[in-house]
Amino acid sequence: MTASWKTFQLSERAANLPASATLALAAKAGALRAEGKPVVNMTVGEPDFATPQNIVDAAFRAVAEGATRYTPTAGTPALRQAVADLCSKCHGINLEPENVVVTPGGKFALFSACQALLNPGDEVLIPAPYWVSYPRAVELAGGVARAIPTSIGQHYLLTAKELEANLTHKVKLLILNSPSNPTGAGYGRKGLEKLAEVLAAHPQVRVLWDDIYRRLVYDHFEYVSPATVSDLAERCLFLDGVSKTYAMTGWRIGWAIGPKEVIAAMTRIQGHATSNAAAVSQAAALEALTGPQDSVDHMLLEFTRRRSLIMKLFGGIRGVRFVPPDGAFYLFCDVSAILDEQGGTDEELADRILHEALVAAVPGTPFGAPGHLRFSFATSDENIEEAARRLKKMLGTASH
Ligand SMILES: Cc1ncc(COP(=O)(O)O)c(C=O)c1O
């Protein structure tokens, strides 16, 4: 007998919450593959490499030695110290373990930061295109997410003028992600200094700085820490994790770095929400941060090659424009020329591409950027080549 339930009335919060578009698209592509269709899946937001062996070995050892119990809520002392050491170096500031809370993934650091900082009605500025979870985490905390659209001409980076025009006394937080998912664009020093000058007149605004792609940057781009920019440094709460840098998406380890009272508040929230990040994963993350780093260099070399390949091949598709990514592993394509010519939305185009060309990409709309498609190049050369072939066949070849 199948189970039957009375109707449960969902909260408005849950009823209004859309599913993650990236996960939904990946599921659609997976369903077509299960039917035997040779879909090239370029939706994924995770490295296609295995977690490095030294990290896996450390996890096995840790379990054998008893890492099977609750840990302190904010993380094991060893991991908090390792994160503090690493980030002190990277940002040029003196961090102590009390400035660090280890979370079950960077995503939970975002969630609990919003829970810790926002009151109902507080406004949060989010430059668009943005990572799909930012507005949702803000809204789940009762905040009001306000997107600031940017365009390809400005490399999708927020300008001081736009920031100024959007700041009101209700704005409590600005979320910045550098390099960005989905655009790969990163902020240079000048751009950050200009944003900081604007913020100087708004002492109530804090910055949630998402560092998750900090280590995945390409040769021409120099990562700039906001901690080295005056008027920005003291306002930042940092969010990061091991998922992207060490191919550890499934281990679910992230962290936030910030002033001790905020970290303590986030720790209290975590204490009631998840207790702690998994003990075995924390041991693995400790090895990731303190062990050999050659696997990171190797992955970055691979991504560098694939980035060149996808830019060369996708540059030959009719109606597709993009900015070379500074970091991360996405090519964010402006397809407005195709939509102008053929009609329809980016979501409909993504659907057509999936069914006609058997290439799965994520439409721009859930990133707050209609008229775009995001292609992940965390996939093999063969997949990138095959996707380009199919898309050229469907959409035509660029004339330049
Ligand atoms: C911009 C950005 N921030 C944070 C995260 C969180 O990653 P995780 O929860 O795996 O640490 C992601 C993952 O896709 C991301 O793209």
C-alpha cells in the first residue's frame, strides 16, 4: 500500500522558493542521458576531477582514528587554525581561529551570514549576473534582495556610479563575488577602490565577499583581496571553501571569516541548524589546506587549456558573445543576437539547445541576466569540441 498523507500547508517561504536552476537543468540533462541520448552536460558547477588522493587517504585515516563524532560547532581547532593561517596570508591580515567558522559548504556560510546579519526589510544589493543562491538566502532571512544589472560592455562588473545610484539607508549588505559565477569576471584594484570610495559615505553597509573561486584564476588576472583596499577591508565578511579549489564538492566544507561577534552569532545559528560540518570532511579539508598543493596547480593548468579551447571554438558560433573569464570555469555567453533574430527567451533557447543539439547549458535568467547562457568548461576537451560542433550546426557559424 502506498503511503497517504493529509495535505500539509507549506509556509509561504517554502511555497515561493524556486528550486536551484543549475541543479534542475543538470537533472533534466541526466534524465535525457538515462534515455540513452548522448547529452553533453555543460551545466555543472563542479570540477570534473577526483578529490586528490592525499586528501582521500587522510579521510580514511581520520575515520579509523575516531573522527566519527560531533566536533565543536565552529569546527575542529586544527581546521579553524589552518583556515586562519591560510587566509591571514592571502588577505594580509592577522586572523585568529575565533575569526573562523567552518560550515557544511560555503553555501551554508552564505545562509547563516544572512541569518546573522539581516532583519526583515533590510536591503541587500547584488550585482547581476549573480550566483543563483544569493537572493534566495537573503529572502529566506527576511531581507530584500535588490539586483543591480550590469552588462557585457562593463565586463559584468559593478561600477561606482551604479553602486552610488542604488545605495539607500535601508541597504545593509552588498554581495560581491570575485571571480564570479557565472561570468568569471574579477575585480581589479582600481574598480574596488572606486567602490570603496562610494561606500565611505555609507557607514552602515557591510560587504559579503565570496572568495570561492579565488584560487582558480588565469594568468592575465591578479586576484585582489578587498582586505588590501581601505574603506572596504573593515567591512568584509569572507565566504570560501574547499569545493572548487580541491575538487571536494561532495565533502561539504566551507567557512566564513569575519569579526568575532559575527562568527560567534553564525556559530550559534549553526549549533541549532546543523551542529557542525562532518568530522571526516573536516579532517579531509585540513589535509587539503596543509598538505601538498600540486593537485591545485594541475587542475588550474587543465582549466587554463580548456578555457582557451572553449573561447576559440565558441567564438565561432553565430550570435554568441562573451568576455574572456578571469577565473572560475564558466563561459557566460550573451545570446541576445540569437533571441532578437529567432524570438523567445534564454530559457526557451536553453531548452531548444538541450533537445535539438543535446547540449545542456544554464539560461541566464536565474542568474538575473536574461539573454545569456552559461556553459561550464569543467568537462573534457572532447565534450567541449562536440558541443561547439553541435551548436554551430544548430545556430550557424560566426562570419568574423
Ligand atoms: C559563487 C559561489 N559561491 C559559493 C558556492 C558554494 O559552494 P559550496 O557550498 O560547495 O562550498 C558556489 C557553488 O556553486 C558558488 O558558485
